[in-house]
Amino acid sequence: MHKTILIVDDEESICLSLKGAFSDEGYDVLTASSGEECLSLLEEELPDLILLDIWLPGIDGIETLKQIKSKYHHIPVIMISGHGTVESAVTCTKLGAFDFIEKPLSLDKVFLLVSNALEIVRLEEENRLLRDKFRQDYELHGTSRAITELKEMIQIIAPTNAWILIMGENGTGKELVARSVHRQSRRASKPFIEVNCAAIPEELIESELFGHEKGAFTGATSKKRGKFDLANEGTIFLDEVADMSQRAQAKILRILQEKKFERVGGARIIETDVRVLAATNKDLEHEMEEGRFRQDLFYRLNVIPLIVPPLRKRKRDIPLLAKRFAREFSIKEGITEKQITNDALKVLMKHDWPGNVRELKNIIERLVIITPSDSIGAQDIPPLIKERPDEGESDNQSLSNSYHSEKKKFEKDFIERKLEEYDWNVSKTAEAIGIERSNLHKKIKQYSLDEGKKDPSH
């Protein structure tokens, strides 16, 4: 698609000359002889670039530039002047002009400026698309009450500087929550540095977190900046924070308290300003009782707790997530988008997903790759392994073929389905299935369904 250039100059010879030159180079060219004509033309056409003379009859080029930038700020404007001064060039630049060129015009210089301006616009658009894709990749998806409430809480706390402890099972999306908090914070333009505390060997964690000086230990052949240094003015995300050693926990506590640190092997004090987000899949209160996690560090990190719900507590999101993953993996594989049938979705909805969203994503990727047809049906889904006993089922009833456990499973699924149907309104659900509201409350608690309730007073 050809780029369009608008030339605004009251000298007809310049308009004709530039129009001919740019047309020969493959551009579509529009012309206007005044600021008023330029602004009127912009109501009908949106060029990719404007060449604008400063000296025009009626409103001059500087006033025209002001009005262009107020409405069409994304269009690059190159100013032309036969009587250029430093003052006018500075004025135009402050108003948003891409560049300033003097008459008599050198076609080579004009072509170079136009080419540079259009390339910068292209790069900015590319960056915008990448940012949008990044945002989508790290977006929390779902419309269930549990996920909606989580997103609402993130909107409230993200703009603050409060430290947050994110808790949830493996695969629930704790990193997505952390990135969402950062993206909506006042630090969004600054670094987001992730530290997987479980993946770093104990003997290297201090070097990873705080950096080291050259020669600090065997193999330290050069100075290295640590994660806290890299995250300065931004956000640091301590993932699986409960897997740090006691020594590393003490070091972390010190830096959180004093907001300064020393590199390994160094003596210089480095100050840092970071927002700390931490995540864990463990019960930290139990870890403290067992002496594996420092109590003072827990209270330092746990300013605002966020709990990411497991997928079995937000089953209404499964169809949305499954379809989204199918679309993404189809695009990734360069194939026609695989559709998921309603029968297949019903199968997916019945599974408890012990691996949560990560498990669902892996299953969908596998199905997109191995399913030969353009649609994924119930018959295409492999047996889904249940790694967690049915909720509400005691150890001595864990056999799936026992009458009592099957009865409990049916009751749990039936109640959960009816609660979903009546939008978690306990009163309406109790009336619909013919039991007392108090009994339904007991059943909800028994099967750990109460996290999905809309309002305990219902």
C-alpha cells in the first residue's frame, strides 16, 4: 500500500515540483495552498506525512501545525521555510514538528527526512502492537466471580506502592497477577524483574539478587548487577519465595528494611527503590510453624494478600480459556483455527484440573497439534488424570467405585452446577432444588464451594 504525502505550500511551482518527485518514487501525493485548505482536507483524508510551509496566506504554518497536532498528533509534520531562523525552528520542534527544512529545497534531503520520519512512525506502530500483544499475553482472562473480584482488587491496589503477597496453587497464574499489578502501577514504565527463588542454587542466590564485584569468588570474571539493582524504580517479583534458604531470607529482609545493599565482594552501599511482589504456592503460616520461613519476613511481605483461585473454583472460565488457547496455538502452528465442540467443553468442565490453567493450556496445545480435523470433539480428549481426591471426600472413601464417594461427587457437581445457574444466589438455588437455605449453606461449606458465593447473606 502506497504512503500518502500532503504538501502544503502557497507556491504552486514547489507543490508541482514536489508532487512530481514523490509520485515518481511511488508515493500518493495531495496538495493544499493554505492552512485552511490543509485542515479542511484532513477532514476527508489522513496522509502518512505532511510537508508544511511556515509562510502561508491566512493562518500561518505554525498555527496550522498547532491544530494538526491537537487532532492528528500521530501524523509526522516536516516544516518548510524560505526565511528560516533558529527561533522558528525551535518553536516548530516544541509544537511537535518532526524536523525543519529551509528553501531552496534539496530533493535528496527532503527524501531522506521523509524516509526517516515514516520509518520512525513504522517503528512506533510496531512497538505499540508489541506492547498490546504483551498486555494480552499477560492478561488475566475470565468472567467468573472469583476472577472478576481478583481483577477489581488489582485495579485498587496496583496504583499504590504497597507490597503484595500472591498466594495460589501451581499453575493458577500468580505471575500474571504480578505483571498485571506492575502494568497498572505508577512504575509501569520502569523494569519488571522476576526472580524464581526455587530455581537459583543457594550458593548463587546472593549473587543473583545483589550482584557481585569482579573477583568476588571463583568464576566472577567481571562485575555483575543483581536483580535488585536492575529493578531500581521498578518492580521485583520474588516467585516461590518460600523456597529460599534461611540465609537468603535474612538478606532479603535486610534489604527490604534498609532499602540498600552491597554487592558480593563489594564495600559500596547501593540504595534501591523497588516495589516488592512475592508469590508462593505454600502455606506460609505452616512454613513458619515448622521453622522454614521467617516470621518477620512474612509480615514484611504480607502487606496486601492476594489469593489466586484454582481453576476448579472458576469453572465457568474454562470454555473462554480453552477457546483462547486453541486460537493462539492454531496461529502459532500456522494452521486453520481449531474449534472446540460443546461436547468437548463439557468434558473439560467436568475435570478438576489439579494443574490449573497451566494444565488446561498444555492439554489444548496437545489437542491442536494432534487432532487431524478442524474441530476438537469429546472423543479427541485423552483421559484426564485426577491427582486430587474429590473435595469433601474422606481418605477411607477415596475409591472412585465406592457408592458413597460417587454419591458425594454427584451431589457436589449438582450443587455447583445449580449455583452457577443461579449466579451463586444461595436463596434462589435452595428454592430451585427444594432444600432449606441453611442446609445448602452447610453443603456449600462441606464441598468448599463457598469461595464462589456471590454474597453470604443470600
